[in-house]
Amino acid sequence: MAPEKPPRTKTQTLSLRLDPKTRFVLEFLAKLNGQSITTVVENAIKRAGAEGQVDPFADNSKIWRDFWDVSEGARQMLLLAEDEFPSDYGDDELRDFIQMHIEFFSETYELANPDRINLTILWPNIEHYLSMWHETRRNDPWQAGLEMAEALAAAKVDPPDWPRATKEPPEPKNTSFGGSFDKEIDDEIPF
């Protein structure tokens, strides 16, 4: 007999505290438009989201769709990669941890290019790894990475070489096809 598949989560619960006047406005709009309260709130959020830009003064400012991914870890990394996006201490701390262990989270060593397979395995325990790093980094800065490497290996995914040979994270890989490659092709074009 095939194992039961867990049901897909299509919605999530959000609890709000509203003053009586705001609650009345919400109920009024719902009845006026023949919608549920949830639909009124969802539509208002979508309208606000369409207008929300990271840098409204930039020509090509990013909006929420530029950061959306089904993977929570990928979403977080994409937001952390955006210098113009507001961050708090927790965000900065997470960014520092990921950058110090970037080979676990990105094959190109860039926040803006998350490794979805590794994130699927590691992200559910990211708070644990971050906490371990805080506790051990003065005495053993490699410990959190060793545990992440074990988690990847247990999932039959090749972990990066860890501990790495240097103290500093690797430089981002050049993923463009510029340079001599283009020149070689141009040299062989017969016209």
C-alpha cells in the first residue's frame, strides 16, 4: 500500500487585532462587494504589493515578485542579497552566517543564486545551525558547517569540502560567458 501523502497547504492563518471601527469597515467592504473578509484583505494586500518597490526612485526597482520563491530559504536569501531592502539585526546576523558558509547555500557563492537542493535539506534547521555557530564560533568556527555537511551527506547529497582551506569564504564564481570564449567564437566565424 502506498504511503499517505500529506495534504498540500493552500492557505495559512493570519490573526489580526483590529479596532472596532476598522473591523466595521472591513465587514462593510465585504458585504458591499459580496466577498468574504479574507478576500477583501487579500485584495488590499495585493494592491499594496503592486505599488511597493524596494527603491521607488530607481528605474528598475524590484517588487515582491522579484523575491518570491516557493522555498522559504530561497526567498530569504534573495532578500538578503538586495542591499536596498531594509534589514534588522536578525537579518544581518543570518546574512553573515550564510556568507560565512556560502558554499552550503549557493553553488556560485552568491546570495542571489540559492542552491535549492541544499536549502531543502538545511533550511528547516537553519535556526539550530545559526545557534550552534553563535555558541561554537570562538572555539570551533567550523562546527556548524560540519553538522550541515553531515545533514547533506545523510540526504545523499555531496557536501562542500569542509572545513575549507582558508578562513575567508570563496569569491563568487564568474558565471558569465564573456572574455576569451567569445573571442574564440568570433575568430572562427567565416565572414
